[in-house]
Amino acid sequence: MKIIGKIASVFMLVLITSCGGSGEETIRISTPEGLAKAKELMVSSFGPDLEIHKLRLNSSEDLSSDLGSIEVNYLKDGKLYSRTYKSKTNYTETILEDEELRSKNFQSEFFIKNAQGKLKISDIDVNAIMANIDKAVTLVSEEIEVKNYQVRKYYLSVDPKTNKVTADFELHVTKPDNKSIEGRNIVTNFYEVNFSSDEEGNVTIED
């Protein structure tokens, strides 16, 4: 692993951001409670019986596990569609977008063939997601001392032949000495670590 960059913010801006609020409950996709709430949101937004072949959970920004968006991809009437939920921010309202027919490039036989996997929204296993995150943190802890971590994204895929679930996800990890001051800026160094999980729940670090 290696540090991939710095997050630099003016100190006053950090204070303003931390004191502001979006006016709705924050859902953190790094906790069991947050993932359970995210699933409830998926059920209410997309319907419990929608059969998807891909799920994308994204946080709102770097070094944050606050839910930013949920995207589902699914096959309907022989065509590929997507639909996205976007969380409320200080600048935008909550948005549940209409379903969108994916571009012509994604309607080819190749993509249709690989989109045959089916997983109902109601059957998404958030306990398995949390278990994968815990395994990932354990792997990182074997290499560095972990002060904190955030889930930047978690992407779930359903196998077109077996309906088994695999995942690719990214954690942002900080060490105890992660912050420094450069002039009027607070700089945070972090590790961006990517993982994959197979259908048996075996988690590995990706290069």
C-alpha cells in the first residue's frame, strides 16, 4: 500500500463544514446500523422485489462513510437500466432519479449476457457486507496501525450463472499521526486501499 494523496482544507472551512447539517439523519455505511438503514432506504426507494445484478454504494466524499449515493443496475424486458438515489447535502435536496435506460454501448449481447444475475433488494445481506469490511480492516491492521477508517465505496456484483455475490470496495485508512499543519491548512494523509471479496467471503487486498 502507499499514501495516494493529501486532503488539504483551510481550518475555518473545516469548522464551518463540521457545524453545518443537511437536516436529515446521516447514514454511515461503515457500521451495521448504517448498512441496515441503507438497506431500508433501498427497499423504500427501489422496491423489495427489484432484481438487480449490480449495486453501488458510494460515500459523500473522501475520508467519509456518510452515504452519498446508491445506484442499482438491472435487466428489464431485455434491456439494461439503472436508477440512482442521492442523499441530501448542504447544497442539494435528496434525489431519487427516474430509472434510466443505459447507453447503447451497454445494450450489446456481451453486457446483456453478463447481466443475467438476479438478487432481490430484500435479499441483500448487509451482515455479509459488514463482515467483509471487518475482514478488510483486519488485513490492513496487519501492516499498519489503524486509527480510523472510512468506507469510500462498496460495489456488489451478482454472477450471471450462479447468482453468487462478489464485491469490490475501497477503504480510506488513517494512522495515528495522520494530521499535520502547513501554514493555515490542516493536511490529512490517508491510505486508499482497494479490496475484493469472492462468493465465499474471502477478502483480499487489490494492487
